[in-house]
Amino acid sequence: MKFKIFNYYSLKEIHCGAIEKIGLKKSIIQFDNSNIKNRKTIINHSQALKIINDFIKNETNIKISLILHRIVHGGVEFNQATKLDQKTINKISKYNNLAPLHNPVNLKVAQEALKIWPRIKQIGMFDTMFFKNIPLPAYLYPLPLKYFQKYNIRKFGFHGFSHQNMLKWSAKNLKKRINQCNLITCHLGGGSSIAVIKNGEPIEISMGFSPSSGLMMMNRAGDLDPAIIFHLLKNAKMSLNQIYQLLNFESGLRGMTKIGDLRDIMILAGYKIKNYSSPRLEKGLGGKSNTKATKENKQLAKLALDLFIYKIQRYLSSYITLLPKIDAIVFSGAIGERNADIRNLIFKNIYFPKKYKKIIVKCNEEKIMAEIIKKINL
């Protein structure tokens, strides 16, 4: 759980914080970019929110006047900033199955926030907003049109605030107006996506109907041949619910290695991660004492890393052809901005046009959300 507090008028950042590894032993609490990381077990996001509230009450002298919540999926019904109350939250919850890693937690935190701050206006902002006007050939699936018309089956796209932030800062870096920028933007983190921005407007995004599609991610497999689902139903005797769990929670990097942190996977694969040490490698990987740093697990880590890189390379290669020229390939997200080894691996053994910049953008989805709200004066 991340948060930032801004001055309402100037949008100057006043405080920030992050609580990582929620639900695991020794969760990490870090406020205001302190080098001191407090480690304690935080069982869920509701507890994390209360810790943030305590920080605001006890450590600051500020008054909160507006709260913005990033919500991943709002379908076609919610594609703009929306005032949150219990009725609205109930409506948004019908999209939980399309974003099972995110929406249930997003909405539970919003409910808790309404209890903690009942008199403060709270607004839901949706990851899909930036991509709501991508071209029809990009968002329409080749199914009979009735499935789009009746069930709203279309590409939505996600990580919109991150991609929008990359566009904003790339324009400044390139000294161009936003409508002059042609970019490939890469948000790489626990969830990952790549977008194409042409003349300042998004025209393609790797994530589609749900955040499960596109690149290989931490828990998600990304793109799969749909026949695999039917094969598992028939031959592995799996239920639809088991397959749903497999694709959303038990695949990707974690599914292959049983490790939930790319830094730990890279250490096993032979890389050194600056300013990070993994106690798991001494006591067992992935929070399980029976997972040792064996030769087999090291090979699995290398294989998973190879797949992760290849899927990114494949998308980048196909997306480059959608632009008349490329001003920059841009990276953001916890992996994209912090992990130089990953960026170097992406550009290894792949052949791109030579004239473009590589830009690293610090992920600041919260600031983009605040700027949008300030602009529309909601």
C-alpha cells in the first residue's frame, strides 16, 4: 500500500509512505523515504490503512480535505473520476472478477477509508481512464459484435496513471510538447504492461479485457492460447475455479519459482541487487522453509527470468512498428525504474532502430491523479 499527501493548492508533496509485503512476516513500513525500515507483521490492507492514519494523526499537523483512491477496473461504466460511497462501491465490485488481484483490496480499503474519514470527500480513479479512447481496431476483439454490445467485452488497458506520468516526464525530457511525443512506455512491476503513445495519445496497450493479459508478471501468466483452458479442463480434470486461481494467482514468476519477489529470483540467478539483502535465501525461499537455494531452484530462477525478459522483448518488437518514429522507450514501475539489470537484459540480443532515447521515470501515479482532479475541479 502506497500513499502520498499533497498540498491541495500547489500540489507540492508533503508526505509519502509505503507498506510492503502485507500478509507476510516482517512486512516493511517506510514513511517519508526514510532509510529506516520498520519491520513488523501486518496481516491485511485494513491494518495498513490504520497505520497510515496513525502516522497522519500523530506525526503531522495537516488536515486532510480530499482522498483519492486508485481503482484498477471499473468496466465501461466507470471510466472517469467518481465520488465514492457505499452504493458506488457496490456497483464497482461487479468488476472484481476481472481484476481479482486488485479490485477487492482497492474497494475494501475504500470502505475502511469511508469509516475512518466519513466527512471527507473520497474519489475513485480508474486505471483504465487513460486508455478509454484507444482506436477501435485496438480495443475490439474479433468475436461476434453481440459480445461487445451486450457484455462489454473489449480491451480496457491498465496502469493508465503510470503510462500518463511517463508521457508527461518524457515530454519534458525531450523538450517537446506532449502532442509531439512518440513513445513506447513500459510499466514493469508486480504487474507489467507496455503501451504505445503516438502524438501524445495512447493507441495500444498490452493489457486487455483484464489485467491478466499481456506480459508475464509476478503472479499472472499473461497471454496464453485459450485452448490451454479447455485442455486443463479435460485432461488435468481441473475446475474452472482452479484454472481461474492458476492464471491469476499461481502463474508467472511466482508460479515458476515459488518466490514472490523478483529481487530474490535474480539473486538466485546470479545477480546482485544493490541495497537489498534477502533473509529468505538463508532460511528458505518464498516464505517456505522447504524451498532451498539448490541447483534446481537456481536453474528455475534463470528460466523464469529468461521468459520474463523474452515476453517483454516480443511486445517491444511488435509495438515499434506502430510508430513512424520513436522518440524514446520509457521505463517506470518498481522494476522498470530501479532495476538496471532488467533493462540491460531487455536490450540484449534484440534489434531496435538506433535513434531513440531511453528514459527512466520515477513512478508517481498519485501526483498524476492529483493533477487530473485539480484540472477538472471535482
